[in-house]
Amino acid sequence: MAAASWYHRDISRVVAEELLARAGRDGSFLVRDSESVAGAFALCLLFQRHVHTYRILPDDEGLLSVQTIQGIQAQCFHTLPDLICAYQHPNNGLVTPLLYPVHRARRAPDEDSDGEDGRGGGHTASTVPATVGTWPSAPTAGQTHIPQQLHQRLQEQIHSSPASDFMGFVAEYLNHHVQLDPEALSLGHPQLRHLSTALATACRPLHSEIDFTLAGLETLARVFDPPASPRSPAREQALLTGDADLELLLHKISTVNHLLSLLEKKVLKSLQEMVSRHDLELPSVATGPPPSAKPLAVQSFEVKAGKSQRVVLLVDVEAGTVAVTKRGSGSPEEVIPQDKILQLIKYQSVQSKVRLVWARESQKSLGRDFIFPSARKREAFCQLLQLMKIQHSNLDEPELISVYIGTWNMGSTPPPRSLASWLTSRGLGRTQDETTACIPHDIYVIGTQENSLGDREWVEFLRASLKTLMAIDYRVVALQCLWSIKIVVLVKPEHERRISHVHTSSVKTGIANTLGNKGAVGVSFLFNGTSFGFINCHLTSGSEKTHRRNQNYSDILHSLVLGDKRLGGFDLTLRFTHLFWFGDLNYRLDMGVEVGPPGTTPGSAGREEPPGLTNPSPSPQDILARVTKKEFQALLAVDQLNLEREKNKVFLRFSEGDISFPPTYRYERGSRDTYVWQKFKPTGVRINVPSWCDRILWKSHPETHLVCNSYGCTDDIVTSDHSPVFATFEVGVTSQFVPKEAPGSGPEALACIEWESIEVILKTTSRSKCYIEFHSYCLEEMQRSGENTFQNCDIPGFLKLGWSAKHLPVLNPILPDLEYLGDQHLLLSIKGVESCESYGECCIALRSMIGSTAQQFETFLFHRGEETGSMRGWMRVRVPTERCSTRERLYEWISFEEEEDAEPVTEAPLRPKPALQRLRSRPRSLPEATDYTNPAYFIFEGIP
């Protein structure tokens, strides 16, 4: 029985419209899962170049019906095929009968064909809801439905079972071998041979774990045994035989059970005998205070002041001072307390130059320029001053924290004893200076792939490593695992109470999206008032599988359940103040790895060659030569991830630090001097050119503070064919706001968010009326606009909508204070009136909208990882005059200067801070207005 081919499961609205546009005929249709109602469906129908969407809803009895259309009596059906057949006739309330089904494309096998880092597993058929039904077809001879029934039961259990590793082997057995066992029994075979083989294979990793455990238990037992005690015979058997069968495994488990039951009694008896025999007293255990963080030593920087003068800057974080001393002089020229430092200006034109502005007794500020030996030294100086400000700020809650992100494909081998270089961001690329490398971060997020260690063993190893390096006993916020993909979040003990609303989730993207050898794990939480999301993924391998990796990204975005449930309808990338996405993304260098037409490179059609690459199809030796010469920019120009991001296929509006470190894959294990770019397989030689597979990206809400301070890889951890990658961030955070005036102390003054107009351009062939939903933590509940008052679809493929002030709600935040509202954001969702499905979502910062006059905003719309349109409008945030007080944040005293327009030493007032208003510039990476069909041009440039 074949599933209905017009049912496309959970494809997005955008994909459905593309499929119907390709079909091109009026009456073309398909059915997909509804995005707004669980268990419902969306019927998409093409008529006169526009897509009409109808919701198919189940009732309490499970009967299906098309959402009632005015004047048409609702008809109920038991299955989707029955419903579709009924609506193939005219005059049923649809714009046209259902004439031409758009068939679901057959997906190619999802196996990791290169086998370089995947785990085995059979192809597993995707599940179909029972209500979809089937098209009648004649069963083939000898066909049995037992595997299908068993597989359906497996699917029902697979989401709730913690044994996700085991499920892959179960799926393999059910798909390919379960029918062979009854046949063997009927022929007289005494056992279920295929089941035994599957179980033995699934349990094979237990042998090494149990051998390791047995060795330790027996060693401990012999310590308390009499000297002549013989060795365990069961253990001898385990050592002598190498058979990995179930009988031996059961024997080992029995031995472990026996040892554990006897060990405590044996140890207690032995200790009692020792105490009585030697008349000993057991020492009292004194619990010392927990280790405290290492005090930071005074750091010195030799710098150039003025044209030729050399001075030494001494930074004492603990004392809170910066001393300026002439080189060779014993006494400081000036000692600057931290509370007198007013501003730190980083020059962008000279990366090693900084201006320090501080107050003097004469009430006049002094600004002085210093040039450091390198940009890294300047950053270390700035970080130390920032740390000094934080430690001496006397704030109850932090405004600035540091976040460490690490990702490493461990290659299914144990880690080395020390991870010091990885956890302290030392190695290649933009690394931490030695003066700041051992400053502990507030949050550590460690993502690994192909991690063969046990969950608890890995967490304790990380905690012990950080305790050795930082003398801090970090607390575990969350651990989430999917097979060998793991994410661990650790925080300083003092931050543990600030963490709340912790959520974890995982998504399988392996074979048929049922195996967890590939996929993602995620963690989200609130740090006081700031939301964080972290995603660690392992995407499909293989140089030629760019499209499959893109699909993995889309599947993860759609299926990962993180963050506030009330924001579940929003694009995952908009649900958090800061979202970090990292892992073995497996994107390679697209540089003619496969043989193609002469003079071409796969994927290079219609694309200019990157600067410096004169050979359009270089050999692996050419690539290795460029890596040796550190010509990374030429290679990054053909990096598949960069190319796909340029096409807006994946990671829209994400950021990534500058890559100045060599490719992290595929090294020869035991060395970082040699790349192994040839892989010999039974099917032939496979080429794996060096690539930046391991990446760290992030996306933040607009007008928030996040600075990447390092991005690099280690050069001394060589157990895997991947190098560990790290990145560190300085992140501004908010806390629960306490108004200076208590509620009810006087007449309640309200702030309000007012709209003058909103215009939206959607990439869609629909003509649906729409409304806008407004979500924010500063609102008591979600608010909704009226239907759009203007609509234009003259340009094919685009729908222009407009709302006037009369049809837009006035929003009243729960608190009216300027300091509070400056940290808030609005999430907007454009939804169809008929389908209640989102056409796109966006985020607007309130900070630059505050004022008495309306401010213009413009932004992009996103849905399920795709750019679906754009929005612009005019709005203002009115704040009561008595609530307009604010203060400078700890991260706002550092500013950037593009041009050098200052003398080395001046007595002048502080550099003015930018006014609290939005800079009127086009959004970053907005497409250039070169065509009237460009939606950005259509909406922002005022084309009628």
C-alpha cells in the first residue's frame, strides 16, 4: 500500500508554493502538515497564479473537514483520500476543483556514503499519519505487513526512549532481517540467528566498558584480599577469549554484579580487622573551605606614548588601578583609580592603538593615546580594564558576562589528559593573550561530536579540568546527548541562582531522520533577564552533500524545541536574545574535488573566481600549498558554508568571527603537521581536502551587546582527525528591573508604543488577508492588529500589505521606565487570516524608537530559517517625563573610533556618546535595488 503522493508531510509554506509554481496549472494541489494546529493539515491549491490555502481540521471524533467557508455546509470524512476525492468535483466551496496532484519527490538514500565519520544503519521509511490513508493498490506476492507494524510501534517508542543509540540497530533489524528469522525457524534452526547478531552488534561497546570496570573492581578487591587469593576465574575467561557474543557478555555482567555485591562487605571487614589488629584510630576528616579563584597578578604592558616615548602600563585588577610609568623609572608617573577612568576608545584604523580618558583633580579629563606591540596585547589590556570595572562596580547583579564556546569532533577516541589549550583559548587564529588566558569565564558551553565517553565521565572530566585551570568548582546547568553528540553547559557557582527556565532538546537527522549518528542537541535558559540558546550539531558528511547539509539545518530549525513555549510559532533564531550555533557542520571547500568539465569547479557556474585562485580546478596539492602559506582568504572564498550563506540558504543574518586559523579537518591522528586527504575505500579512493568543518556562529537581537574576543583552534591536541575550536564572547545581560518609584506610590504614568503605519512585502503567491501578532516580555499578553487595510499583488511572486494607525494596537508596557524599555524587544509575526499560519517574523528593538516623534524602522522577515520578506514602518515609544532617568552600562564606557583625529595628549571633555536614536542606514546585507522584482527595492524604495 503506497502513501498518498500528494501528501508532503511537514514541508514549509514557501516550499509548497515553489512546488505549485513549478506545476503551473490551475487546479494543481498538495497537502502538507498545518503549522498552526497540531494534527491538522493545509490544502494548497493553485489558481490564476496564486496559491490558496485551506485548513483541514479534525473534530473530536477524528473526522476531517475543510475549514468552513461562508455559505458552504462542512463535509466530514474519515481519511484524507476520501476528502480529496470529494473535492475533485466542482461547486464544493474551493476556488477550483482539485485536478492535478503535485507528487512528493522521492528522496535519495541518506547514507553517509563516504563513511568517514558516520555510524552504520539501514534506511528507515518515514512515518505517515494514520489519517492520511492510502491509495488502493494490489499487494505483491509474499508481502508481509509484520515489519511495517513493528516499525510503527518502534516509531511510537523512539521519541520517549532514552536508549536512542540502541534504536538504530533495532531499526536495521526490523527493516532487513526480522522476516528472515521466522523462515529460519520454519527450516528447523533452533535460534533467532539474526536477532542474536543484531543484539551482539548493538551490545558490542559494552564489552570494553565492562572489561574496564571489571579490571578496576578486581584491583580494588585484591587490595583487601589475603595475599594468596587467586585471580577471578571469570575474569581469566574474559581475558582469554575475544568472542563478542551474548553468552560471554552475560557472563561478564554476572561477574560485575557478584563483585559489587561482595565488595562493600569485603572492604568493611578488612578495615575492621586492620583497626583491631593494630589498635588504630580512624582519623577525623576535616573539610576545608572550597578552593577560591586564583588572584590575578599585576600585568604590565610596554607601550608607545606619543611619537617616541616608551612607557609601561601596570594593571592591578585586584587593587583597581592603572599605573603609568616611564620605562626605566622606579616610580609611576601617575596612578589612575578605576572609578576615575571615564572612557576607553579603540581605534579601528590602527588595531593596536587605544585612547584612555580619565578624570583628574582639576576636574578636567585627560585623554592619552597608547600604541601596543600588537592588537592582541591591546585586547588583553582592554579586557583587564573591563574586568576591573566589573569587580569594583558594587552592582548586585552583573551587566556583563563572558561566555566560552568550544566544539570538537573527538573522532571516537578518548581525549588527552589535558585540555588546557582548548579551555584557555590558546593555539592558532585569534587567541587569548597569555595575560588573560586563565581568567575564568562565567559560562562554558562545550559541544562534542563522536564522543565515546560516558555522559557522567565526560562531565566530570570537564569540571576537573576547569577546576585545575581556574580553581573554580563549576556547576552543571545542563547536559544533553544524542548518541555521541553531546552538549554540556557549566557556570560559576555564584551564577547558579541566576539561571532559570532550562530546556533541552535533540533532533535526529541521520538516515531517514530516525538515526542519531547525525543531528543536533540544544540547551536554552534565562540568565536573569537575558535568554540564551546553544545548539551543537553534526551534519551530513561528504564533499558533494551540500544540499543535504542545508536540509539538516532546516530540519533542526523546525524540530528543535527550545525557549519559551509561547514563542513556539516564531523562527527559532528569533526566540533568544543570543543564539549560538556550533559543531561539526561538515561544509567543505568547493574546489573541484570531483572531476568535472575542463576549466570548471563544481558549483562555480555563474560565479567569479575568488581573488588569488587563478586555477579554477586546483589539485589537493595546490590547496595544501595555500594552507602552508596561510593564504586562507582565497580558500574561504570557496568554502561551502560561506557560499551557501551568500545565497541565503542557511544561517541567515548569523555572524562568524574572522577565520585566521588553518582548516581543522582532516589531520593525521597524532600530528598536526599532515593532512590526510586521501581515503581508500572498497569503492575507490575518496578525496577529503582540508576544510573548516568545525565552526561557531551566533545571532543576537538588534541593539544588544555581544563582542567576539577570540576565535581559533588548538595545535597540540592530536587524538582526533579534527582540531578543537574555541570562541569567547563578552555579552551584555539584563536583570529584573526594580523601578525607583514603587507601583501605587502616586498617579500611575504609562508608557505607550504607538504605530503610524506598517508596510510589509511578502515573497508569496498567496492573496490572503493578514494580521500582525505582537509579542514581548514587556507586555502582559500577546496583542493583535486588525486585518490589513491595503493589498497589492501586481508583481508576480510578491504580496504587498499595509496597515494604518487605526488598525494597529497601542501597546502599554508593564513598566514605563526608560532604563527598562531600552532593553526590551518586540517580536512581530505576520499571519494569514484564513490559515492562521505565519508568513514571516521579525524583531524590533525599542531602544532607538524611544522619543516624542515617530522613528522609522525596517527589517527582514524570517520563517523556518528562510527570508520571506521585509517590513518597514513608523513608530514611537512614549515614556513619561518623570521616568526618563537612565545610567551608563558597564560595557558602554568602551567606544570605537574610525578616524585618528586626536592629539596624543589633550585636556578635553569626553567624546559624546551617540544619541539614543536609530541610524538611518540600510540593513546589513540588504540586496541592492537593481530590479523592480527585488522585494527590498519594492518596499524600501517606494516603487508603487
